[in-house]
Amino acid sequence: MKNLNLRLAVLVAAFSVISCSNDPAIETLEEENSVVTLQKTPLTPTQINAKINETVSSRERFEWTNMDAHTIWSATVHGDQILTIGYGNDDNDFNKENSNAESIKNRLLQRIATVEANGQKTIKDFLIEEDSQLNIIDVKIEDLETVIDLLSQKGIRYIEPTGYRYLDHEVTAKSGAGCGYESETLNSADYTTVAPGAKVPWTFYKHNIPAAWSYSTGSGVGIGVIDTGLTPNNSLMNGSFNDGYSSGRYVQKYGTFVDSIWPWSTRTDGPNDKCGHGTSMTAVAAAPRNNDGMPVGVAYNSNLISYRGTKNVLLDGYHEQKGVANALTALGNRSDVKVISMSIGHIISVGRIKDAVRYANNRGKLIFAAGGTSTTFTNFVGVIFPAWMDETVAVTGVTDASYYKECDICHKGSDIDFTVVMQRHGNGSRTTPVLSYYNGQTDYVGGSSVATATTAGIAALVWSRHPGWSKTQVLNRLKQSADFYPYKNSQYGYGNIDALQAVQ
């Protein structure tokens, strides 16, 4: 019924001028003329973004599947003509391993070949790629008629104009997307030095993390961090990952992000961080308890698997979304990975990433996602995607005030599960100390990003303490050790976790 309504919506202009004649030939001609008129006048990016902003400003989730065919097609026109199709027998039929949807895929490809360019194209002319793990195909679409036809077909879970970049058309979106190689000397009040010479961030004490180390340091647990990659220029996150009190563990780096304007390109640009954000997040979760006077991570004896899945923290583009999804499925297939941390997101739902999150979740991974960090163009948004998903654990940052108060730039809302203290009350610059991108340098990081990585580290401590537990048992222990348990606050979830209580 939804698909039928979408199709009717596109043709409403034609129906409004049709006479009372019952001549089917006239009705067909009017319908064709309406399509032709719309084909010549796609919405502008400003008009498309206005629809997106109208939805998210009312704290509703933006899903392309709720848009009409003309809007989807217009975004496809402005997005390199890339349309991603999630197919299957039902909403849960997203994994090729457990699916018999091959016939659906073949039927849809044939429909596109029949409709697109009046049947003048073959499948190889428009098929960009078929996902190897998920029921997803990427196609290049030019015609509005093709979108209308697809929306009427059975077996489609979603169609999305994944080449459309929302942020390219927001004049205020000049935030740097969370990137930067800055370093800053730490204020002595913001850390405590512990043996064998590591600096413990002041925020860790707000969650009893140092006390929890008497019971667990994360040994044997793999933390997968999907972000902008990991620096090659800080030895503590590379060859000296085992340093000081950190030993017997490994760090691995991979890259799934393709830095190219061409959708068919598959060559990644490697595992190294070219933004700075990913380095900060991996350091918060797992930096060694070193003897070099540098900040330590939460789970300083855990294994670390870093993925450069995106160019920056905003998942706004085909290759960013595809890179993150590929990293999720890869981590989902690893038995040594228990925890996944994603301090990245979007204000728009992304079907491919949603499928990949569910894929990894079904394989027992505990997935933490950032609730959102405001910039000039997102301060009207609630909890972002994928943190709003049921399959992820949403985290945001709060200050050290005597009452619960979100950090200056942090999102809050009913989808939040946990909070982490990461900012001095009244002083937004005093956040969590971390390793910097370069050797011997430090920095401060804040927002829901560092809160997410911190919580992922705490989860690794719990799982290391109870290696036979399931992700549900670990999550329940985190809830039980948080401030508001057994209740859930409408804005801050279960609140701050007491790591010591969680591991005891």
C-alpha cells in the first residue's frame, strides 16, 4: 500500500486536471505527460534538504522510504544517479547466507532493464555492484519512471539515493566533520599519574575505571573501532602497543573506505587515519598503560581492530556508507571481536548500514554508537543514526555537574542508553585527555564520540572478567551498574556507569 501511495503522489498533478472523461487513452496520456513534466523538473538540493530538515527538526527519523518517488529520484539526480536497493522476502531478509532472494534480485534487475531508457540498457550498463554479504544492489538510474516502477515492485525493502550528499548543500555545514590533528598540553588537574608512568584522565575516575582495573584490564577481548582509521605516527598505537603494563595483545589496522568520486571504484585508501578522529577514539578505548607519561585507555590490555571505514564522522556519501557497512560485516565475522565502537553517524537513516549493524548484532557483537554531537547545522536534531537503532547501544556525554546535564554539544533523547562524564561543568574546553596523532603529544576530546569509545572500553572490561557471557549478559551488567537502573531516564538512559560495580 505504501508503494502504491508513493506512486499516486507523484502523479497527483495529472489527476488534478483530468476531466470527467472515462476514456482510458486520455488518462494514460495525462499520466505520461505528468511524468515527462516532472522528469524535466527535479527538486533542487535546497528543496530536498528542506524536506529532510522538516522531518528531523520535529525529532522524527528521516527514512527515504517515507518519501515519494519524485523526491527520491530528484536526490538520485543530484547524487551521481546512484540508487541503492535493499531487497528480500521481508524486512528481516537482508543476509545472503540465510536468504533465497536471488530470484527477487534477478527480477528487479530485469525490471530496471525494461523500464530504464525505454529498455535501451542492459543490466551491465546500470549495475554498479552487488553486495557479497547482504541483499543489496547499487544501480545507476536516470529516469523517474524507473523509480516509480521500483516502488510498485514486491521484494523491495528500501530504495535510497545513496550518492546524494546532504551536507554539500547546507551552507552552515562547515564544521570540519570532526577532523583535526591538533595537540594540547594537558592541565595537571585533568589527570593523575599512575605506575608505570601513565596519565589517567580525570573523566575515568567519574566512572571508577581505575578501581575496576584491579579486577579486569580487558585482556582477551577484541574491540573493533570503525572510524577514520588509526595514525601511523604514534608508536603507542602501533609497534609499542604493548608498552608498560600492557602486554600480550595485538593491534590490527584495515581500510574499507574508497576515496573516489567514481562509484564503481573499489580501491581503498588504506587503514591510516587521515582525519585524526579515529586515532582519538581508538586511544580512549585501548591506549597502553605506558611508561612514557601519556594518557592510558580504558581497556589497556584489550586487542584493538581499527577500521578506516569513512573519511570523517559524517556518513554522508556512497563510499562512506559502503565503507562502514563493509567494516561492520567484516567485524561481525570475527570471533575475536566482542565489542564494536562507532563514534560516527548521520541524521538520515542508511539502509545499507542498518543491514550491516543487524548482521553484526546477530553474530553476538555489542555495538556502541554515538548519540550525536551538535554543530551549527545539527543542533536541532535528537539522537542520530545508527544510535537510534534497537540493535545499537546509544551513548552521549554529560558534564561533571551535580545534576545530569548534557555536554555543550551533545545530543540527548529517549534513544540514549548510557552517559559518560567528559566535560567540566561550565568549561567546554576541559574534556577527556587522550593520545594525539603524533608521538609524545596529547590532546583533549569531547562530545558523544569520546563517551561512546569510553563505554566500549568499559564493556570490554566486563567481558574480559566474564569471558563466557553473552552480549545480553554484558549489557545487563552495564545497566545494573548505572545510576538510574532499574529505570531509564527519558533523556539520559540508564545514566553513568560505575565500572567497578560492573566488573565485581
